[in-house]
Amino acid sequence: MKHSILVVDDNPVNLKLVASVLSPYYKLSITDKGEATIKIAELKMPDVILLDVMMPGISGFDVCRQLRQNEKTKDILIIFLTAKTEESDISMAFDIGGADYILKPFKSKEILSRIKIQIDLKEAQYRLKKQNEEMKEIIANRDKLFYIIAHDLKSPFSGILGMTEMVSAGMDIFSKDELVEIGKSMHRSISNVYGLIENLLDWARMQKGQIEFNPKEIDIYKIVEQSISVVEQRVVQKGITISNEVSEELRINADENMFYVIIRNLIYNAVKFTAHKGEIKITANISDGKEVIISVNDTGIGISADNLGKLFKIGETVKNKGTDGEPSTGLGLLLCTEYVKTHGGRIWAESEEGKGSTFHIALPIVV
């Protein structure tokens, strides 16, 4: 796509000459009146304004000042093209916001080269600014995430320390059944911490680009079974009914490790937010013959409409504890989101408070 240039000069000969040089390379607008420049600039928002200084009515310097004071046009590149050679004029041009100052009579190669340099420089500055803003956002989100993780690690560790302190103070004061319950409670806390650390390590590796993407034909049913086995103890403790309704014949193209992390986290979240005696169902269906939609449905506590829009964003915080007080940082869903995007897939959720949630991922089917 051609960059656009607005040429401003009251001399028809100069306009024609400049147009002949620039038209093969740029999209041009032309005016011979300084007063019209502001309106044209606001309307067309050119990339560059090539501006003469000496014009009847309003000078090029005054035009430049007005453009710089206008919020809409203040960042447009302005290059002066003029016969005024006095040092004070050149200095003035830069002081009021000109990017360059080309003297008449100009050489075709010179004007083309200097316009290109200014456009390239501005685009480089824009990219640098954007990268800087993105980096600031990444750092801010990372710091926020680490704060949340540190906070949620503190709670289970405090519980573990408290329980180990009680036990070390004198095991003879506890009955066998009490020690079993303490052991179960410690195991739950340690499992929560382990899961959090596991997700944190995966997320850190992903941020550093250390996770390779190796898609191949994957057995969905098998991965779901493996993921269920990881949470089996919590499922039994909560009396949850969990069913794998995925067809054993269904296959997708996916990175096995990433896909396992996705399914593991979605099932783990479902167990976390489903109350005792609840139900979890994992299904998979082919959509339009192009993708498989895998869904994890639960009868848990559900998610508010406000929090539903925050689930997959690193800068947002959804602070809901599980039905047994399990901590939740949202890091698992962030991993799922990144891994699904890596596959060129989609992830979304449907939920109603008090009735449960369904998390969906759509990934390409094996051709």
C-alpha cells in the first residue's frame, strides 16, 4: 500500500514538478492554499505533508504551528520544501515541529530519498514505542501474576506448617482416624501447591520460548483418561461422578504434551469448582468436518457474567476459591489459552452461577 503525501505550494509549476516526481511512488493530494491544508490534513490524514514556506495569506510556518496544535494532526510528518535559505528560517522550521527542510531547486533522487528516510524513521519509532508499551504490559502482568501466585502459595504452605507442627508436638495425642484426616488434608494442600508450581514452570518455559511445538495424531480419549487419573483421589474425596464420553476412535492433530496440559487443567478446574456429589462430563464432537470441539462440563458453582470475560486474560484477576477452599490463580487457564492459540484453535466458556460451567476448546481434526 502506497504512503500518502499532501503537497502544499502556491506555484503551479512547482506542484506539477513535485507531482511528477512523487506520483509513481506515493498517493498524492495537492493544494495551493495554506488555509486549506488544515482541513485536508484532518480529512485525509496523510503520512507526510510537503509544505512550502512562502505562500500568500498564511505562511507554511503558521500552517505547521496549527497542525501541531491540532490533536488529530499533531503527529503528521511535515517536511518543508522551500527556497528560503536563511539559517534562521531553517532553525525555525525544526523548532516548530518540521521533520526535514529541503531547499529548492531540489533533485528528484534527493527528495525521494529524504521522504523515504523520514517515513522509515517514523515507522521505526512507532514500532519501538509499541514494543515498549507491550513490554511494559508484559512486565506489569507478570509482576501481578507472581504476586497472585505468591499469595496463593502462602495459604497452603501455612496450612501444611500448622499441621506438621501439631503432629510433631505429639502424635500420641491424636487418634488413628485423626492422623488419617490430617494426612489427607496435608496431601490435598501439597497437591494444590504442586499443581500451581507445575503450571508456573510450564508458563515460565513458554514465555522463554523453551517449549517446542510438535503436532501429531493424538488419541483424545487416552489423554482424557490420563488427565482423570491425576485428579482421581480428589474426585473420590468429593464423591464426584466423572465420565469420559469421548469416542475412542476420535483423533486430532496436536502437540501431545500441550494437549495433555490443556485437558488436565480444564478437568482439574472442574473438580476444584464442583461441590461434593457433583458431576463432570467430558465430550468431543466434530464440527463442520474441520475441527473437534472438546467440552468439559461440570455442575459446579458457576461463574458470574462479569468474571466470565476475564477468564482468559493475564491482566485480569478472578479470585474464586474451590468448593473445598482450593486456591485459584487462573494460571492454568492462561496456559490453556496460549497452548490452544499455538494450535490455531479456540477456547471459550459458558457458565451460569449456581448451575455449573462448560469449557470448550476447538482444535483441527485429523485429515
